[in-house]
Amino acid sequence: MTTFLITGAGSGFGKEIALRLAAQGHDVIAGVEIIAQVNALRAEAITRDVDLRVEKLDVTDEGDRLNAFTWDVDVLLNNAGVSEGGSTVDIPAANLRRQFEVNVIGPILLTQGIAKQMVSKKAGKIVFMSSVAGLTVDPFTGAYAGSKHAVEAFADALDQELAEFGITVATVNPGPFLTGFNDTMFETWKTWVDDPSTRLFDYEKLAFPHEQHDPDEVITTTIDVLTGEDTAYRHVLPTSTVDDIRAQTESQWDRTLNDGQRPELVQTAYDITPYTPVNPKS
């Protein structure tokens, strides 16, 4: 039986992906960041009548990673991640480092050990929960987008490097989905260790500058990628935005210096209400 390892399964996409895969009868290991999430997810699995193995796996913790290397994993979903909101000129050094430790360094170190085990079996699949932010950038998301651009680079390199060993690689690139992840990104400033008087922006006035979609499309698509129903390399979601994202990336070739005016998305961050869904019901 194929064994799936889902990191960051304590909440959001990862949690639901793990539960639904298990409900389909797959052998699933759900890795969660903190020990308190272990019992909580086990309890939910019991409530939903699914057989789910839950393990503590903080991808930045060497001991947790070494423990994970004792598991026989056939398919790895690197889903664990955090999002640090704020202007690039304001985010404290510790927060910048954590952004990359959690989203890039930890997952890649975990992938190293598991990929080598896959090589020994001449089979395996590695999927990265990337983001549209790995392809484009919004204001106040530079740190997060930077980490996801790095994820895209590592995924692309791994896809080329591991092909001859029977291992496939894919990315899932969600845009704005309403899980709370995007909105809490714009609350991280509350715990910054800095001098607020030096900040360029007043973050009490800013919010995630997009309306957000129902997350089900990400969950179902990712499960299809993990199980082999979907064999594409990249998955920009929602699919209705693919043409727009492609146009944004291609427009970079014709980009000129800014005109000194506040961009539309910066203004939207001031104007929008947090947790705004796409086409909200009246």
C-alpha cells in the first residue's frame, strides 16, 4: 500500500487533505507542528471514522525530521508553511529568517532524507504546496512570496535531478483561498520585536488585498495530484485565474519603473475588509 506523508496537517489545506485521503482508504501519516495538535487531529479522525496516523513533525526540528526518516514514505506533500505579512523594509530580521526556515529550509532538509529513500526504491512522488505567490508578488507579501519563489526553484531543480531515479515532482499553487491563512498574515506585526515608530506603514489599517475563494478546489486537486489522477507539473488555482496569472508573469518582460503613485493593490489593502469572500451573499 502507498504511504502518504502530509506535513502541516494540523490545520488548513493539510488537515483536510490528510483526512480525506484517509477516508479513501489510503495509508496516511499526518505530520503536525506541535504536540497539542496530535490529540486534536486524532480525535477528529475518530469523529469522522477514518484511520489516520498522526505524528509530531515540526519541519524545522532536526529530531522530528530524523524520526520521519524512519517512516517508509512513498508520496510526500510538503504543505507545512507560515506567512509573514508586512513591508519588506519593516519586517524584523527574526521574522524574515523564520519565514524561510519554515517554508524553505525545513521542507528541503526533510525532502533530502525522504528523497534518498525513494531513490533506493526507484519510485516516489514529491509534491510542494507552493502558491501563486511563487509566481507573482503582491505588496506586503514580499517575505512570503520570496519563500515560495524559492520553493518553486527547488521543486524545478528536483524534478530535473530525480527523474532518472523514478521520482516525480509537482507543485500546487493556490491563489487567494479563504482558510484564514492569508488574513492572519496581516496580523503578524502584532508580535514583532521592533520599534513601532520606525515602521513605514500602520498595519492596523491594512488587510489581505484580495477577495477569497472556497478552499475545496485546492483540496480535491491536491488529492488528485498525490494519487496520480492528475499528472500535470504545476497547478494554479483557482483554474479560472490561470490566464490572468500567466499574463502577470509575462508582463514582467515589458515592465518599466514605477510612476511614483500608490499602486492599486496597496490601496486595496487599505480598503478591503478582512476575510472577504468572492461574491459574498447579501
